[in-house]
Amino acid sequence: MRLFVASVATETNTFSPIPTSLDSFREGLFARPGEHPERATLCTAPLTVARRRAKQEGWTLVEGSCFWAEPAGTVARAAWEAMRDEILDQLKAALPLDGVLLGLHGAMVADGYDDCEGDLIGRARRLVGPKVPIAFEHDPHSHLTQARLAGADLIISFKEFPHTDFVERAEELVDLTLRMIRGEIKPVKSVFDCRMIASFPTTLQPMRGFVDRIKALEGRKGVLSISITHCFPYADVPELGAKILVITDDRKAEGDALASALGMELWGMRGRTTPPFLTPDEAIDTALSTPGDGPVVIADPSDNAGGGAPSDSTVILRRLIERKVEGAALAPLWDPMAVRFCFDAGEGARLRLRFGGKTAPSSGLPIDAEVTVTKLVRGATQDFAGSTVPLGDAAAIRLGGVEVVLISQRTQALGRDLFSGLGIDPSQRRIIVVKSTNHFHAAFGPIARQVLYVDSGGSIPRDHRQVPYTRLQRPIWPLDENARPGLVADGRG
């Protein structure tokens, strides 16, 4: 038995001011066949899982290339075509095959391509023919398009947000693919379009209970897999929106009924799945007045690099400084030039530094202050669900009662070692500000006295009605009150 595996992934915010080039992927992950490390990254778990299973079970795995770039703006056309064609050439050279596994994000948009993943899957299908299973894992913040449904046999998305289960879902993907190849199952797809745009953190109710119930349904009465596509709200593409995907073992009618029931349940949650968003001053006031031990964690999703934002907004930081708050720390703030100046000055130095507020008007004004460089780390990293995420060179600075972690490689807050690796113990601070939507929660939730969410006016609006869509299929909630959810065509069945 021969399987092929490859990965190409990024999350494209078509409104982001930061372009995505081939160098963006080189700065992230650019692994040619055989070069991928043993530890999985967010979108490459199908490769690492299949690599282990092939060794254990004695079948052949042909590895293709793996590419990843930090979320940002539209991918350059030449970059997408180069990566796509490299993987397709590898796939063609590997023929004949019994199956194809892909690790994708699901929200990549390139110049001239609204649906990069659908483009890749369609071309792969034409190469391998109609009978070879094509299976892929993707992020729930993705677009479940007709092209993907038509081209792939198995689609599994992460269930958790924060995405701590990407390896677990890859195990399911590989297992179901092998069972399909052996003729043990006949997967059929049922899709319900919820016609809504929303955020669905699974650390909060009602989503926590909803996901737990979905997990309990899998493996019973012919249900092979259930995925919730949350959607990625910051892409101006036609097929955006939340969907439910049910895959059954040749039980189309039952799958349709289950997808409809779950889809209507999710539709009924609209407006109740996201936390309240405070202003910066409201969040600081609440944090300062909250009794108890441990830090109050303030999350700023509107400047989250994981959604394509710059992560250089100074809005909350400026208020912490102006209000002379003590015992506060903020991370990460993306400013490669400020990091370089800190390294030039040296650890322990005091210097006048301008930092932050560089990329767009929504980033606020730069901070000009005399700071102390408290820690410098070359090639700093943070951990997330067993994967290692690079920060580039990083510097910790202190001004008054506030500490800031400056990074040179743009990314969001994920692990506590984002702070501790730079000499800041987050459990001992009064206020911790993290630039992240919800991935921070896995690491910071356990130490938090309270978790607050703030809208600082960054480049990712929390009110989706403020996003300037021009190409989105309408009607859709919350843009339109007359949106109506329902079953949709499922491509290959």
C-alpha cells in the first residue's frame, strides 16, 4: 500500500496590510521531502502521524513538501503556484497510489485564487483519478467550499478552539483513510450551511457542551466523523460561513438528518457563542478591582497575528503606561527594528526606544519611552500543544510597572514560555495582556484569576458587521436578519 502526504497552509486575511510572499513561507515552514521534523506543527500532523503508522504497519509513505506561513494578507500568485505545482509534481511522480493525505489550513487565498485548497484538491483528483481516496485535515477557521467537497473523500477539522487536538484529528484522518482503502467503510458526506459568521471558542459554553456531544456521536450508528467549520471571517470570498459536515458509512439519509439537527442547533446559538468585549479602560478597571490570586489575563483578539493582524498595536499598552499600572506584562509586540536596537544596546541597558505602532493606523501611535532591556534571547520560541512556534530574536523591556515582550518573527500569544522564556513569570504578575483570540487559553486559562476579552480597535474587528465585505454570498447573519440555513449539495456524496 502506498500513500502520499504533503502540506501547504496559511490563513489569509484579505483585509490585512501585510502581503504574503514565498519568503513568508520560508520564514515559517519550508520543508522539502524528508526534511520535516518528527514533531507535528499545526497543519502537518497528517504527515507525522502517517510517518509513524507506516513504520509500524509496514506500508509505504511518500512524503511531499510542507509549507506554512504566519497568517497575513493575500498570497502572491507566483508563490501559490510554485508551491502547488511542486506538490503536484511530487504527487505525479509517486503514482500509482492507494491514497492521498493533505495537511491544509483551509483559509488560503492567493491573487487570482479564492480557494487555494480547492484548486490543489481538484488538480490532485485529476492526477489520481476518481477511485483513489483523497483526505485532508484542516483548521475549523476555514472555508468548506464546493470544490473541496467535490474533490475530497474525507475531510476532518480540529474540534477544539484553541486548536489543541490537531494530532488527535490527524490520527482519525489516517485511520479512516486506511479503512477506506481496505474497503471497510464507504464514507459519504452531509453538509449543512448555517448561513452565519461568528466566533466559536470551545473553552466557553455553549460551544463546550456542543463539541462534547458531537464527540459522543462519532463511532455510533455509522457516524464516522463530525466537523464544525467555524469559518474565517476576515476573508472577502464568496463561500464564507459556518457549516456542519457529517461523514457517515454509506448512510446518506441519516447523515443529512444529523447534519440538519446539529446545524439548526448551532444556528440557534447565534449571538451567544462569543464572550463580551470590553474597552481597554473597562478591562483594566475590572482587572485592578478583581480580588484573588493569580493574574487577570486580558486578551486582545483585534490585534491577533494568528488572524492576520500586525500584532504591533499600542492601544492597550499606552493606557497601562498612562495609568501607571504596576505588575503588568504584555506580549507579543512585533517590532523587529526595536528588537535589534535592544540587542545593540545589550541586556541591562537603559535606552530611549520607539516601538510599536508601525504597520497601520489601527496600530495606534508608537511608544516613545526610556526603557530597561531586561532579557535578550536569540531564536526564542514558545510551545503550543506539543509544537514549537518560533518568535525570532526577542527582547523583554520594562518601563515603569509594565513589561513588554518584543519579537522579530510575527506570531500570536500561545504558551506561557512566551513570557517565562524572556524572564517574566506570568503567574506572578497582576495583569497579563496577550495578543490572541483564544489559543492563549490552553496555557493561560489554568493560571488566570479571570480572563477578559477586549476590543482595542485593531485591524480585526470583533463586530463582523464592520468588516467591509464586497463578494460574500448574501444573505448571511449577522449582516442580514433574513438569512436561512439549510442542507447544501455535497459534491461526491
